[in-house]
Amino acid sequence: METTHSFDHYAVMGYPISHSRSPGIHHLFAEQSKQHIVYSAILVEPGDFSNAVAAFQSQGGKGLNVTIPYKEEAWSLVNQRSARAEKAGAVNTIMLRQDGSLYGDNTDGIGLVNDLTKNQSFSLKNKKILILGAGGAVKGILQPILIENPAQIVIANRTPDKALTLAKQYAEIDDTCPVIGMGFDEIPKQLFDIVINGTSSSLTGHIPDIKAELVNNAFCYDMMYGKEATTFMQWCMKHNASNVSDGLGMLIEQAAAAFYVWRNVQPDTRPVITRIRSTI
Ligand code: ATR
């Protein structure tokens, strides 16, 4: 006898949204773990985010991912937040609870940490970390990186004040790991174990204006991804990086962490990374 299942509905909301890989990734997780879900991409016009969430909720939706430009608005909208979302000031995962309340989490940072530690066997413990950029993408990753007990975090940004302000918010969290902010031309000439590009410069084919010696012998990670190595990755390879990676693994790991929040099931990300990589 054939069994019928009801499908729980999830979605990603953003503007634009047609490029989103989240539906494909979550359907692969669901297929692999035999979860019955439907996951759609919803284009939300500017000014319409809270209405769109309410409409999704009234249709019985169970969970949402939130992408650019609504992560900060999602943070304000939810009734309760995880500690990592609280600190990031942005929410990328919402659980729509049965009592009508909204729980907000941010899985971007744990996505990066899991990609580094699990997929790339790169531990952040006692490491000297240079982070480029001080926008929304970087805000989301700092707390989960600090939990890994690095030795030092330098945040450098084209607009130095933004890096200084961001670093100050984290400077006193863990007194064993200094967090300092500065402009690109003030970055100390020292060896960094890892350089993380959290700027959006690769989107326009640019690279952050830093000295080439800073990537010498460092693991260079670009949070962007594409079919080819990003411009930042290519530049780092040319300047003797020990290893380079794009951010596709981070994208899939943040999705896996969201899937876990909603379904309490941990997807096996490796085959999904391979599959999605073959389609970009
Ligand atoms: P996101 O949410 O992707 O982080 P954002 O909040 O607009 O987007 O931040 C973009 C980041 O990329 C900023 O740190 C920005 O630097 P500024 O604060 O000086 O604007 C950085 N960025 C964008 N293009 C860049 C470029 N060509 N070179 C260096 N940094 C760049």
C-alpha cells in the first residue's frame, strides 16, 4: 500500500532571489535524510518583508532562510534570537513556531567554521586571522570564529572606521584573543595563518587593496564563490598562498546548520558540495 506524507513548507526570502541555490541544496538534504519538505524561493519587494513572513506563516510555513537585503530586518522582527544571531545583528534562519512566535538564528558563521574545520581540516585554534571587510557578511562570522579560540583577529576594511567600530564590539568578549580593527594600509607586517575575504570585491572582479606579502604562506579563503577561482583566490595563488578556497562549502554548511535548526537532522554535506559544485 502506498503511504502519503504531508510536506512541511520552507522558503528563502530575498531581493533578488532567482540566483538562490538554497532550494536545490535543501531538497538534496531532504532527499538524503528522507525528510518530507518543500522549499521555495520567494521574491520579496522592498518594504514588504514583514507582510511576506506573516503570509508565509498563515499558510502554515515552518521555516525561512533570509538573504540580502533582509537579514537585519529579520533580526528586528523575530521574538527570540540565538546568542550568535543576537551578536551578529542579523538573522538568516527563522523557525516559525506553532504558538505563532518567531525564533531567529544566524548560521553563516558556523557555516564558515564548519567548512574550514570539517571540510578543509583547518583548525582556527591559536591561529592569527586577518579578516578583510566589515560589512554584513563579516558581522555574521565573528562570534563563531571567536568560539574556536584563535590567537588574534585583525579586521581590516577599505573604510577603516567600520572595522574599528566592529572590532570594538568584540574586543572584550575573550581577553585571550585580541580583536583589532584598521584600514588596509595599517595592517601589520606579520605572518597570518589565514586571510578571509569577507568583502564583496570579487563580485566586481576586484581585490581588496592589501600588500601581497600578507597572503604569503597563508590559507586564503574567499567567502564568495563562482565557477572559476575568484579574482581574490587567483591573486593569492600568484602571491604564494599556502592554500585557497572559495565559499561554496560555507554556503552549504550554513544551509546544513539551518536544516538542523528546523528538522533536528544533521545532513551529510560532502556529497551535496560535490553535486552543487558540478552545477555552477
Ligand atoms: P555584505 O553584506 O556583502 O558584507 P556590505 O555590508 O555592503 O555587504 O559590505 C561590503 C563590504 O565589502 C564592505 O566591507 C566594503 O568596504 P567599505 O566598507 O569600504 O565599503 C567591502 N568592499 C566592497 N567592494 C570592495 C572593494 N572593491 N575593495 C575593498 N573592499 C570592498
